Amino acid sequence: MKVAKLLYINGKWESERNDKGIDYQDAVLVLGYGARNILEDPAFFSEIKNKFPRADIALSSSSGEIFSNEVFDDTVSVTILEFSSSQIRTTQIDINDFENSFEAGNKLIENLSGDHLKWVFVLSDGSKVNGSQLVEGLNNARPDKVLISGGLAGDSDKFEKTVVGLNQIPSSDKIVAIGFYGDKLELSHSSYGGWESFGLERTVTKSQYNVLYEIDNKNALDLYKKYLGKYAEELPSSALFFPLSLKTSETSDHVVRTILSINDEGNMIFAGDLPEGSKVRFMKANMDRLIDAANDAAEKCLEISSRPSLGIIVSCVGRKLVLGERVAEEIEIVRDVLGSETILTGFYSYGEISPLKSFEDCVLHNQTITITTVNEIE
């Protein structure tokens, strides 16, 4: 397996790393995450297509680009992959062609079904697609032991519009999935949050998908304001520091849900569904624990794959905003754990897709750092 990387910054290709000498004219797969205004520019797509004429090119807008052990804005982080024996297949769908996001997720896996499928990497519109329904559809069609990971596209901290594209200029409403096939693929995955829970466990008593109305039969926003105290006046931005821990059943694991906005009726819009009957607890940020979570995620990956060629990090825009100037620390610690031989790439997203348990169903996460590592055994 060969991996190379490039950074498109200030209108130029820079910071190239191509240790194994990939011929860009024959590259098989290119993954790019970047600022929406760059990705929507036809001139940029023409430039990247000319640089990698034979490759499948998957592009996603982001809320920050991960390149090596740094975090950039207003760039495009590009990863180039070439395999010795493994194969890839790609598919793109438009959410408007489906009744709901569940059906869209189901169709993506159907399009990629085949012998020796080992991993599906998903890049989805982050504004129009219901991420919770999407992962349910992906899981519904997922063959046993096939890893599904990826994320929802970002749009800096604007929350206006996200774009995704496969072999075309990225646009809204699109979902891209890449299937990786081959018995020599060695994969690992992890997801960690690092948030601290506090207060009583409470019950979601009124909700519709990702819109939260009531907790314990009380207005959810009023309850949120009570717990936020002095931060209440800064809603919804301050809610990034106080996400919810969500448990949908007695046997399910906790996932994190973060608030995106408050609508005109005073109801809270989250970056994932909160089904009625779910148990929730308030959470708060601890900077050191957030960064420690990145260390734990990287070490978890090494339990399965000791020498990964590639590490794809999908972390939440909420973590980026909360960590502020310390955001690069979570990337640096992943680099320290995985080692300099592993090429790191990825982006900050509006939702992360990764299993909680080893190679089982994927989950939609918020405020979480997820890592997928890839290697091809020679």
C-alpha cells in the first residue's frame, strides 16, 4: 500500500509527502477535505482532475483540515492511495432521490455489496442528511464484520451549507461511499469523547428526530438554561461546551449529542436524533480530558494494527471550537502514538461515523474524535 499527501494552500500545492513514489497520473483514489469556497470553484476541480486524471476523487467540505500533525483552515488536505492487491469501488447518491436518509444509507451499501468487502468510508452532506437515519440504513445493509466509518461534511463554523462530490464539483445533498475490498487489508477503528457527565440522569419525554422539546416533561431549553447558568445568555454557541450524553436503551452505549441551533419556537436542534424515552445527562468540557481522549483513541487502534500506513481522523467541529488554540494538541498526540511512518489526514465534521464496538454497527457521534487506520499486508 502506498500513501501520499498534499496540501492546497493559498492557491498552490505544497507540503508534499510521497515517500513511496506514487505516480499521480496513475493514482487510484484521492480523498480531499477542504474549505467549501475552494471546493465549489470549478477551476480547483479542473486542477485536481488534471493532476490525478485516472483516480476516483472524493471531496468533502470541512470545518478544519487535518494535515500531518496540524490543523488548517481555508485549505484542501489531499490524500492519494494506491494498493498492491486490494480493490476499491465508489458510489454517489443524492438524498433527494430517497424517501428518507435510512433508505439512502441502505442503498449505498447495496451499491457496494460484493465478495471481500472489508470497509466502507462515507462522506455525507452535513446539512440536508439526517445522520442518525443514515447510519441506521448503513447498518441495516451492512455485511457482518464490514467496517463503516466516515463523517458528515462541515462548513467551518457557519452551519450554512455543506458540499460533497465524487468525480465532480462538490454540491449539496450528495453522499459518497467508497468500498474497499481485499483479504490483505488490515483495519482498525476507535472513537472517544473525553467529556465529563454531571447532574441527574433524565428522560427525553418529547422530541421529533433531532428536535428536542421536553426533558422530564419540562421545557428542554429552560432546563438547559438552568444548568448553563452564566453561559445561558450565549446560547446556542455556549452549548458546545455542554453537550448531552445519550443512551437510547438499557443495553445501548452512551453517545454524545451536541446542539446546533435554537429555532424560532425556542426548540433545540441537535446534530443527531434524540428518541423519546432515551436517557440523557448533561456533560461539560475538560480540556485535558478531551486531549487525553485522542491519546486513548490512537492507542486503541494500535491494539489491532501495529503499523498502519494511513490514519484518517474525523473529529467534531465542536471539539475544535471548544479546544480553540489547543486544537492541534489532539492531532499531535495521535501522531506521537501512531508514529511518524503513519500518514495522518482527516477533517473536522458536523458528525462522526464509527462503531463503538470492534467491527460492529456504526454510530453517529458528536463532539468525538474518531480514527480509522488502514494498512495492506504485503
